[in-house]
Amino acid sequence: MIPEWLRIRRGPQQALEDAAQWTKCPKCATMLYRPDLAKNLFVCTTCKHHFRMHAFDRIAMLVDADFVEIGADVVPGDPLGWTDKTSYPQKLERDREKSKLTEGIVCGFASIGSSPLALGVMDFNFRGGTMGTVVGERLARLFEGARERKLPVVVCTASGGARMEEGMLALMQMAKTTVALQRFRDDGGYAITVLTDPTTGGVSASFAFQTDVIVSEARASIGFAGRRVIEQTIRQKLPENFQTAEFLLEHGAIDMVVERAGLRELLIRLLDYGSGARRNVPAPAVNGHAPAPAATTS
């Protein structure tokens, strides 16, 4: 059932368009009916390919009930007067229409498994999830709000890096988010990153890899520079699974890999474990794939 807050954000026309769509899996080419795909959490029923999720679909998948958004009033301008075939304001307007978002991240407060938390979810549909001044500001507000309320933070990343239309101002967000996260942690805060496909560039080089626990969705693409750039620089052929979640887990860069169906249950356990109120729940494994939850019926 679609939560009322999500229904309002999307609007009836968007819901109708979603219900009428078919889509092809980019991995196995299977034609998938979107309502069935949505019921399966946007995971291909044939090859298990994890489609990129809209921010509000992911929020609805994770949270218990209502989600209270913060920072929605902070929207981007055009600080550099970017000049191209399409102006920066025109690009932003096009992405707003396409994604139904005002920026590349949605932040707010909610609860997962009855554990209150601050939640940030990036969306690749808006400017490729790139981190500009507004993404950095919303994240900083999220960490600060969580610090004041003594809440844990979960951030789901999906990003192509820093936003070129904002130049150095975008690159400064790496430092801004890092400082905000460190201030939160210095005050005893507990933070979890969920890396989703793709997480690259300035996001992977800043806050995404600085939390207490780093989780990744299965088969997600994660890295900093592109594969081709690295191969040309070091003049070596990289492994086929290079910059995948599984490769990073094998080399100790992240704590665990989880299938999307098991993500909510894993976060419930991690939040419970981090709070110190374990209620006889075993601590999650940190050196391998997180176990998927038992099948449930809704």
C-alpha cells in the first residue's frame, strides 16, 4: 500500500504513468511490468538486477510509516552563471520535471523497525545524483538535526560525483559534509551508509566512506574515478569485477553486501545493535554477505 505522504508527493497523474509502464531489464533484456517490478522492490525477477530506485520509493521501502522531510526549501541557484547549450537553470527545471524532486537528495526524520532516525536518500535521477551546494547543505542539516536529537543517521548514496555546473563550490561540499559528519560522531552519533548503484566521485571520497558501518547493495558499482581512466593511467587491465560491491567487500573496503530484499531487516538490526538495546537480537556479521530475512506475506 502506498503511504499517503508518498501518494501526495507523486500526484495521481504520476501514479497512473508508473502503473502503465513496461521496462526492459538492462542486464537480461526481460520485459518487466512496472507494478510487478515495484512489488519486487525494483529487482529483476529473472536475473536479480537491482534497478536504480527513486528516492521516495526507497524511503517507502525502508520506513515504518510517515516521513517528515527537512531542507526541501533549500533549492539550487546558478552561482557561476553556467553557460552551455542548455543553461544550468534549464537543466535543473528539466530534472525537477523528470524526477519530481527539487534536488539530488531527500532528507528527513522517520523510524525503521520502531527505531527513530535521520534518513537521507540520494537519487540518481536528479543531475546524476551529483553533489552540489544544496546536497551538501541538506546533508549538513541532517547531521546537525540528528546530533541535536541524539538520533542515528542512515544515508543511502547514489551519485556521479561533484556537480560540474557549480565548480569549486561543489567540491567544497566534500569538506562540508565530512566536517558535519565528524561533528556528529564526535558528539557520540552513530551513522550508517548504504551504498547503491552507482556511488562514485566526491561522494565516495567524502562522507560515504566515513560512517561507522558501510553497507552496499549487491552488485552496486562503487568507486572514485572511472574504470577507463584508471586503466589508462596505470596502463594495466583491471579485474572484471573491479569497483563492484563484492570486490570492495573482498578487499575490506566495506563491511557487508546485502540484497535489496534484506536491506530493511539489516538496518533494523544495525540500528538496534548500535543503540545498545539489543533485545536478544544477534549482532550482524561484518565480514560477509548479510543474511536475507525470512519470507513474509503482506
